[in-house]
Amino acid sequence: MNADRMPARDEDQRGVRRLALGAGLGLVAAVLTIVLPLVFLYIATYNPGGFFTISSDLIEDLSILVLAGAILFLLSLFVYRRAFATLRKVEGRFWIASVLCLLGSLGFLLIVVLAAVILGSTSSLQSCLHGSPSHALSCLRSNQPIGAYSGLLGFALTWLGGLGIALGLFFSSHRFSRGILAGGAALYLLLLVVLIGPFIALIYAVPGTQYILLVAPVLAVLAPALVFAGARRPVMAVRPT
């Protein structure tokens, strides 16, 4: 073993297993919450037909997908937080990532409330969305302001949770000497930057933000995929703190 390495502890093994589980849950959640809704809305807007038209059925189905994905994201954040809390026992700086993930969990609870509000107001949203699906949250703010502001606060807290995941993964990459974890962390950070534009557009009119969102599904899938690939192998040695 190299002089700058030391044997991994039980906390390291548990922590890296939880990182893999959190990444796996996040990957499935990204598909349900981001990828599929954007694909369905794109088809309904530019190639409508059959199920893929702006209708109450489509809005209800998308709301169910978002709700299911938000629950999985919540579980993913919970598992990530458990991973960082475990690693905090062997390296104190992981507490920052753990606290931020806790705030992100609260944010996803608010997003679950938002999805429930959408399910209860599909008819009014349908008439507002027709022909302009990119204005989804603007329509929600007009019809259900409490749900819209809950969604805004939920998004902000969730953004902090994503920052916690990225920080924790950077710390993990250094401790376990796995560059692929740093790559996953970098993609998470890039995703957070990409999502800032659409978030600001919910408050102020910013043209062209719908095109930025096209990058989000790719990053939302690649980031947890890299983390899962980097965390699924056992840890044999770590860098000393």
C-alpha cells in the first residue's frame, strides 16, 4: 500500500455503497421527472397526435410522473445525506454536504405539494397551456399562486440540495481517489447552473430559456450514471485526512 494511503474503514464502505444507491435512485428519478415530461411535451407541441396532445389526460399523466420522480429524488437525497453523514464520522467536512442535502429534501417535499396542486387544477391549466407549454409555471402562478410559490421555494431548496450532492461527491472523489466521482460532481454543478436560467424566468421574462432546458435531461441522466459507475466498487484504501 502507498505511503499516502491507509486502509478503508467500515464507514467508508457503507458510505460508498450509499452513494451508489443514491445515484441509482437519482437516475430513475431524472428519467421520470425531467426526461419523459420534456419528451412528451415536445411531441405534443411539435408533432401532436393521439395521446400526445395538450389535454387534461396528458397533464394528469405528467403530474403523476413528476410526483413519482419527486418521491424518488427525495429518497435519493435522503440516501445521499445518509452517505455523507456516515463519511462525516471519518472526515468532518462532509457535514456541509449532509446539511445541504437535508435542505434539498425539504425542497422536494414542497415540489410534491406542487404536483398535487397540478393534479387538482388540470382543466384551467390545460386552457392556459394550449399552444405554449413552455409557460407551464406561469400558468400555474395565475391559477394556483400558492402552489406556484411553493414550487419556487421548493426549487430553491432543492437547488441547495444539489449543491450539497456536488460538494459531497468532490470530497468523496478526493478521499477515495476516484476521478469519475469528480466527473459526476462536475456534471451536477453544470446542471445546477443550467437550471438557474429557467428559475429566473419564472419571476422575470427571459427569452430563450426553453432552449437551455434541452441540456438538462442529458446532464440529469449522465451525472448520477457517472456517480453510480464510480461508487459501485468497494473501497480498499483512502487518503488520510
